[in-house]
Amino acid sequence: MQISKGVEWAAHAAALMCGLPPGTGLRAEALARYHGVPKAYMAKQMQALSKAGIVHTARGKNGGYRLARSADAITLWDVMRAIEGDRPAFTCTEIRQNGPCGATPDQCRQKCAIAAAFHAAEAAFRDHLQSVSLVDIAAGVLADSPPDHLRDVGRWLEAEAVALG
Amino acid sequence: MQISKGVEWAAHAAALMCGLPPGTGLRAEALARYHGVPKAYMAKQMQALSKAGIVHTARGKNGGYRLARSADAITLWDVMRAIEGDRPAFTCTEIRQNGPCGATPDQCRQKCAIAAAFHAAEAAFRDHLQSVSLVDIAAGVLADSPPDHLRDVGRWLEAEAVALG
């Protein structure tokens, strides 16, 4: 069970956008450069966040990305679902209906106990990520970073932020 | 984030073994036939369960698999870990250390807030699966199945079980 790198990148990029001055955004190129990752792949994650309504996209010469809603209303689950989709991690292929003692579809109205357990575990995973917003992440970064690092980030954001049309 | 089909197959096979008469086992071929899946792939899952100490393997003409310990001491997490390994689903590549404002390794003694949140969510997932044993699964199947289906399964197990040397 693996979570794609894109989730890590998108979560970091979205958390960084918490620090943007109002009315401004960051180009995909700047987001990629800030995180030291390839631009094309970062742009792909931003398009997925945009499609999910997590970031707002302004196109054109002064294009860029900013959060589409308040950072405390965006959770890590929102980011993960935007990148990975919301298909369950455990796929039940109903193998209990196979073979010499296969159950009939009529006997399978209840979800298979194995699938039910995995889906409940996934719900616990999801519930935790839903309890963590971008504000929580940004607060964690603020608490853990020395003042000169935060000053550097602030200056970088000020230099790179583009006014979104 | 996807869980491999092998986890579903291994969990069903391990749950079926709860019904084996003492001192007996099932061949990989029988396990595959019961579940209507390819033998080679079922055998691969059984080898992984064997390596993890979940099933006992008897080799040779009268070879087969049985649970290596009490079914209430085998959880769905044990099965999943045996098949998928225990590498975290979320891999932190420390991208906070990249780019123009990259944090120094010294500033990164605390786990990244994003990685910490994902790992806590994975712990919630794991905790749930650790709370579900093969006995719980077998009890669920017993409760949901009509008597004639359970009789069929019992007869099949009796016919296919091999005495393990």
C-alpha cells in the first residue's frame, strides 16, 4: 500500500500557499523550484488540486495558483483524495462467490466481513486526515522553524507571489 | 493508495483454515480452487504467510498449509503486513530540505508535520486491523451464512484436508 509522491508534493505546496499575501498566487514553476521538484509533475498535482476545488487557477501571463477556500477548511484528506481519487484501497472482488462452495449473490447482501474490516480501517485513516487542516500544518511548521528560516520563506513568497487577475 | 489482491486472497484463505480439523492442512491447489483463483498466485501468498509465521508449511507429497498459531492471535494486520510489507504508505522524501529556502538537516530533527499526520493516520488504520482477528472474521461468516452453505464448506474441508506430517 503506497501513497504517491504527488500527495506529498501537493500537501507541501498547499501548505506553502497559506503564507501568500491576499490576492496573490504562485506559478507552478515557482512551486516546483521552491520544493526542488520537476515543474511538469508539480503542475500535474496543481491541476488535480484545481479540479478538486482546492486551489484556484488563474491562467495566462499572470497566471498562478492560490487556495480556493480558507486554509482551515482544507484538510489533508481533501488533498490526498484530489491526488489519489476516492476509490477504496481495499477492493473486494467477492471471491466468496467463487469455487465449489461459492456463496450465492443472495447470500452476499451483507458486505464480506474481510472487506468490512478493511473499509472500517480505511475510514479510521480518512477520519484522521480529515482532522488535520492546512492551518494545523502551517502552525506546525511555524512552531518548528527558527525565525531566520521563516523570514527567508516570507521574503521568497513576497518576491515570487504574482497578483492574480 | 491500493491494497493488492493478494491481501484479499490471503485473508480469505487464512479465515478458511480456521475450519480445518486439528492436525490437517490444505494444499495451495485446494486453496486456489476453493477461492476460484490461480494456483501460482495463491501459492505465492501462502509462502508470504509462511515466511511471516502465520501459516505452517508441510512440504512433500502430503504437504499443505495450516495456521501456525491460534486463530485469535492472528489479525488482519498480520496478514496485510505479511503480504504488503511494513513500509509506511506515506514516504517522506524531506522535500522541506530542498530549494531556495530549504531547511537544514539540523532544523529537521522533528518529523515533518505532513509526514507525522499521514503516519498517525496509518497508525489508526493499523490499529483497526490489529483489532480484528481471524476468529472475528470466521464468526462473521458463520453468522451471515445459511446452514446449508456451512454444511457444504464443512464437507469440502473434510474431503480436502490432508494430514500434515
